[in-house]
Amino acid sequence: MIFPRRQIEESFLIMSKRTRVFRVDPKAPEAEAIAIAGRMIRAGGLVAFPTETVYGLGANALDETAVAKIFAAKGRPSSDPLIVHIARFEQLSRVAQAIPAGAVELGRQFWPGPLTLVLQKAPCIPANLTAGLNTVAVRMPDHEVALALLQAADLPIAAPSANQFSRPSPTSAQHVIDDLADRVEVVLDGGNTPIGLESTIVSLVEDEPRVLRPGGISLETLREALPNLRYEPSYLADDAPSAPAPGTMLRHYSPRARVILFSGADAAEVYAAMRAEINSHERVGILASDADAREFAGLDVAIERLGADADEAAHHLFAALRSLDQQGVDCILARAPERRGLGLALWDRLLRASVGSLVEVGTAPSD
Ligand code: AMP
Ligand code: MG
């Protein structure tokens, strides 16, 4: 049914009556808005806030009922555990226990920053936060708004990305409002998030440190501190388990349109395969670097430019996926990035957005 515009606007206002949005300076957030948001966390409510990676949907990490609200608001399965955010190093021993010396060293080196550590959980962490696991994921975000909120609440804050489950993560307050309008009490709007992809998650509870999700800190950088760091994404294994590790399910970060990823050593061959695919769909969107965009000029496609390099692509990716959805494309084509630096995290998000729809063009690269 098509509603007249006025009616849509009215229903949107009613829908979002519960949500208060505060514009804040990302470098020096206004104390009043932070105080209101901090009180909301202490009262058991939900606050969406920017971090250096993406927007988080926060609640008191020590309050089982508040944590349950996060899962309900996102429609997130109870099997997918949350990340606990802290503002000070001392809070680590409040939320985790049996902390290995290596974790302290990594924290000192990379916090605040986009590195999440999986450790043994402390008893005060409610079971629903960790999806019943005896481990907990922790990080200290590198964003003044997130840190100010944590200080004001004076509590560890559980916060997954502030999107509806399986949708692209939010990199602006508008994305949060689009997904969660009436389901969150306060949104702190601190502009676009600087990195644009989630944190790198490293588990320190096994014999060897293991990457559970590539993200904002590259594996190359982490390996300088952790030479034996392993990374074997379960969804790439031939014998991928039917019940994968928490949060590593393939379908994630998905726009409504189908995504097809093209990989190959020879750029010209990859472009040709992408162009050949265009006619099989009604309306095609293309995710392209500035350089690649030229290859599709003049064709009847919606092009979202991802910038000049992997850093810029990370910054733009999720917004680009959302924008192509809004433009009504039924299929999105993307060229797979090189799997190094931030490119590995981009590759992971694109593959998961495509739900494994990967076309290998020519000879597969040997990495
Ligand atoms: P999000 O904050 O939405 O980016 O998702 C957090 C992700 O952290 C989850 O999807 C899991 O992949 C991961 N995670 C959180 N806690 C744990 C844990 N205890 N063990 C393993 N992975 C975890
Ligand atoms: Mg998420």
C-alpha cells in the first residue's frame, strides 16, 4: 500500500517519539548530552553512540535486563555474544579474569583502539551478554564520545553495532535512526565514524592467539606483537561446521539487494566479467574504487565510489551498501579487494554481504 507522504511523516514521528537525538561534537562532546546519556545507561536504557569503528547500541553490561533489550532491539539471535566496552584499563579486571600477561601488553599497545580481546569472563557479566559462553569480548574504543559516555555511566557498556541484525553496520546516526528509530532511548550523533569497519577480534583463551574477525587493526600490525597469531575463517573451510563459532555466520552485513563479489588477478578480466553480469539483472549497483569506476562509466548502473584506497573504502563501504539499497538496485557487483591491511576486513565484510557469492575470474590468486 502506498501512503501519502504526509501520513508517512506523521507515523514516523509517532514511531520515533521514544528516541531523543543529541548532536555532539565528536572531539569535545557537550557535557549535558553526555550526562543525560550516562544516566540513561545507569537507568537500564539503550544509548546509541559513535565509536571510531561504527555506531554501537549500548546498555549497562552488568544488567541482564538491559542487555536483553539490546538483543530485542536489534532482532539479534541470543547465540551471538556482545562486546563489552571499557574506558579505563582498571575496568578490564572487573569484566574479565585470569587475564594473561599478553592481553595486558596488547591493551597497552593498541587501546584505545579497534582491537577486541576475548578473555575468560568475570562472574559479574550476565550470561545473556556472552551467549552462555564462559568468555567475554572486551575493548576500549578510541572515540571521545564513547569514552565520555563510559566515564559518565561509570559502568562497562555492552554494545554491538547499532543496526538491525544482519544489516550493514551503521556509520552515521542516520543509519541508526533508519534501523532502530523507536527502539533506543538516546542517540548521540557525533557524525560519521572515522574507520567505518568493526574492530579486529582476537581470542586469547586458546593455546595460540586467534583472529575471530578481521577489522580495524590489520593482522600485519598485530603480528608484530603476536607473531603466532592465527586466522582461519571457518566459512572458508571446505568442512565448515553447520553451527559456526558465535557471530561468524556467513550471512551478515547484508543489504537487501543480492551482492556478487568478483575476484581475479587480472583486473581487465574481472571488469569484463562484471560488465557481462550487468545484463542479467534489472538494476545493477556497482561498488568501485575511484580507479575502477571509470570502467563502468556510461553504463546504465548506479555507481557508489569507495575512494582511492582500502582506508577510504572501509570508511564508505557500509554507507554505500545502504545507499544502493535506497536507489532500488536488485544486484550489487563488487571487485574483491586485496586481502592485506584493512583490505582483509573489507574482503570479509563483502564476502559476508554476498553470502558467499564469489566469482573467481581466470586463475585464482595464490594467497
Ligand atoms: P558486533 O559488536 O555486532 O560487531 O558483534 C560482536 C561480535 O563479537 C560477535 O558477533 C562475535 O563474533 C564476537 N564475540 C563477542 N563475544 C565473543 C566471545 N565471548 N567469543 C567469541 N566471539 C565473541
Ligand atoms: Mg554487528
